[in-house]
Amino acid sequence: MNIGIDQLHFHIPNYYLDLAVLAEHNGVDLSKYHKGIGQEKMSVASHDEDIVTLAANAAAPLLTDLKQRNSIDTLLFATESGIDQSKAAGLYLHSLLDLPSNCRILEVKQACYSATASLQLACDHIARQPNKKVLVIASDIARYDLGTPAEATQGAGAVALLISANPRLVSIDPISGKYSEDVMDFWRPNYRKTALVDGKYSAQMYLKALKHAWQDYQDQGGHPFNHFSHFCYHLPFSKMGVKAHQQLAKHSQNPINPDQIEDGMRYNRLIGNSYTASLYFALSSLLDHRDDLAKQNIAFFSYGSGCVGEFFSGQVQPNYQQHRHRQSHQHQLTHRQSLDYATYQHYWHNPEPSDGSTIELPQQNHARYRLAKLSQHKRHYQKNP
Ligand code: HMG
């Protein structure tokens, strides 16, 4: 039985910072961003957006069919920008999206890797109960301290994946290769709003995890390098994907063809790092930019600092072109507003009252779902008409 990604839709904030603005403000040569890390723009969340509104806006178009919505018995919410230490962010989605009451909901964390863990757990669940569906959501707002080298690798966005039997987009193969190690390359203690990172070390760990996950994938009986027409990588910045692919090709003694990765990196260059969602923006970018993928085999590498890496694979389904949400994705990207540096900095500083006082949030996000108010230690969401 084929199991995998039946539908995929993403949502990004309505605002972005052109890295030319950041380069000028930080006195950095723009070619360092464009060529050195391979990034052009980064998504910026406004004050009335958070991981819940991004997720709700990503998932809503997948839930218009009532029968489909009622067959979702599990919601896995992958994030590392959690809004509560106890309550799972997916519970807010339960009411915003009218999900059935007999649906189990939990939040899953392991840096940028947790959406892949969720996808694999969802596939295992569907293997036991093929008539059910699982909603996997990856939603994150990546923030580093202003003025640091990592600042140019921020971003934000959510990807919603509907996992089912007989998927219409991409089936996921059962074999995967894994690598875990306890390291401090990137982390965010509970008292911090922004991540701490040992940037160069994190890139080394990414490549080390790729090498070992690939080896484990081979040991488990996985396909050889030349079985795959395309490779999707976790993309903290697109140059990381280029380096990863160079290493993998060299290690497996295969020639590099830029076509294997190029289309998967297009969205990331314009969105930035969206942590858990980043690999699935890469898949979306690949599916949206090509019409010739039916029956092609795709390789995936997921990396989450700390660290876990997983190498896995899938096959694009016939007629996937009719089931992708390309129009919505490209509409969002072409209708965003560019920010000046002062407004970017204003949005970067989220109002977060820790004494329970009330803050009404002015409407900056015009998507369907927004965060309207913080009051008495609670978040109040609103559905725009
Ligand atoms: P940096 O110190 O500013 O950059 O930080 P650099 O000096 O190393 O330069 C970057 C590249 O630009 C280099 O190329 C330079 O040569 C080049 P490379 O040697 O790497 O090929 N360069 C130029 N190119 C053209 N024209 C110029 C120019 N100047 C320099 N004028 C760093 C870069 C990525 C470390 C920083 O942005 C950072 O710390 N980012 C955050 C951490 C990160 O993204 N790590 C990636 C792996 S870990 C991961 O993916 C997990 C993560 O998503 C988190 C999670 O799992 O939750 C981050």
C-alpha cells in the first residue's frame, strides 16, 4: 500500500525584508548574502501572527471537504517556536479549523527535524489504519539576535501536509537512514526568545549527520544516489543545500548535476529559514516549478540541530500537477510587501506582556486567521471575514 503526502499547502507572512536592506544597514557586502549564503529575501511575521495563525492559514485550504476533515484522527504540530510550555499549539487549531473531537493532538519538538519525525509517525499510523488521515503541520518563526551573522538566515512560514493512503502527491518509502548525537550547535533555553548558535559548527554537524544518515540508509537497503532525479534538503539557507549535495555526490562517487537541487531551492531563497517547515518548502518548490516529475524518485534530507538527521525517499505520483496548490503559493509570494529596516525592527520586537495585561494587536496580517489580542495570559485568535 502506498502511503504519503496527499496534499501540501503553505502559508507565509505578508511581509519580507529584502536582504539588500539588511546588507546596507549592517554594512555587509550584498554578494555575501546573495552568493555566500544564497539568500535574497526573508519572510517577517507581523505582531498579529504567530505559529498558530501561520498554521491555520496553511491548513485551511486542505480542510474544505467535510468528509476529508472528519477522517483526520491525528494532528501533529511540529515547531520550535512554541507559544506555551504546556498546551499544544495544535489545540488552538482544533477550534479554528473545526477539527473532529475524536482527533488526537500533540506538539512535536526536535529543532528543524520534528516535521520529518511527524511525517514518519503519521505514515506508520496510516499503515495500521488506512482509512484515517493525519494532518502534519510544520510552523515556525526563525529569529536570531539583531546584528549577528545569523540574522540574515531568519524567516517564517508554515507548511500543512495531509498524510493518507494512496496519496496524490508523493508516496513515502518505508526505509530511512537516521543519525543522532548530543551536540550544542544550536539551541534556545526556555528564558530566551532567540536561538543561540555556533554557526560554523552547526554547518559541520549538518554535513556529518548527512554522511551518517546516508550510510545508515544504504545499510538498511536504500536506493543508490543515481536512483533519484531530485534531492530536497533542509535549507537553513540555500548554500547549505548546495554544500550538502556536493558532499553527498562526492561521498557516493557520482557527478553533480545542478538540476537535481535547483528547483527545490527557489522558494527558500525568498522566504528564508522556516525551521521545521524548511524541507517541506523545498518539496513544495520542486513540485510547483516542474511539470515532469510524475513517477520520479525524490530524496530528502532532514536535519535538526542538537542533533538528528534523517535521509529518506519518495515517489511523485501521476497527476500530481492537478493536486498541488501552486497558484496560492505563487500568489502569496508575488503579493507580499517589502519592509524598510525600521519597520522590520519594529516587527522583530514582539509585544509579550508577562503580567497578563491586555494588548490589542493592530491588524497587520490580512490573511484569514490572525492573533487579535493578548489578555490575562491568554491568546485570542480571530477569523477574518
Ligand atoms: P558568517 O560568519 O557571517 O559567514 O555566518 P561566513 O563568513 O562564513 O560567510 C558565509 C559564506 O559567504 C562563506 O562561504 C564566505 O566565503 C562567503 P563558504 O566558505 O561557507 O562557502 N562570503 C562571500 N561570498 C561572496 N561575496 C562576499 C562574501 N563574503 C563572505 N563578499 C553562518 C554564516 C551560516 C554561520 C551564519 O549565518 C549562521 O550562524 N546561521 C545560523 C546557523 C545555520 O543556519 N546553520 C546551518 C546548519 S544547522 C541547521 O541547519 C539547523 C537550523 O536550521 C536550526 C534547527 O535545526 O532548528 C539552523
